[in-house]
Amino acid sequence: MKQKTFKLRLDSPATYSIRLQGMMGKSWSNRMGGMAIEVSVEPGKAPVTILTGQLTDQTALWGVLNSAYDLGFPLLSVTCLNESANA
């Protein structure tokens, strides 16, 4: 059976993990596109906020990134979690 691979498009939903430096409260979830917010704190390192969730399209992704920028959170990474999934 032939497997289909996921092909990311600008107008399709995808699940992302976004890592930001700093501590963001969970109450900001609505402003961050409804993404789940977790904070990782390791001794001797700056705290990292991890946003995880599905966004409707690339425009929504840019909205989340712009909101994080406006709030002063440095961007560490953006990972599309769908890239190796089968469609």
C-alpha cells in the first residue's frame, strides 16, 4: 500500500511547537491562537515557554509569532509537527 506524505500549504492547518525565551502565563492562550502553553525552567538557564497546538493556516502562525514579538519574547524555534505525518 502506497503511503501519502503530508504536504504543508500556506492555507492548510498544521500543528506547531513554538519555543520562546521567557515565562508566559497560561492566560495568554487565547492571544496565542488557543495554543497550549507550558513553561520549562532548568537551573542556571533562562526559562522557556513552549506553545503547542494546531493553527488554521500560515497566517495564524504569523499572528502568533507577531504577538510573541509584541510581548517581548525572543523566538528560539518553530517546528511543524506534521512534517513527517501521513495524510
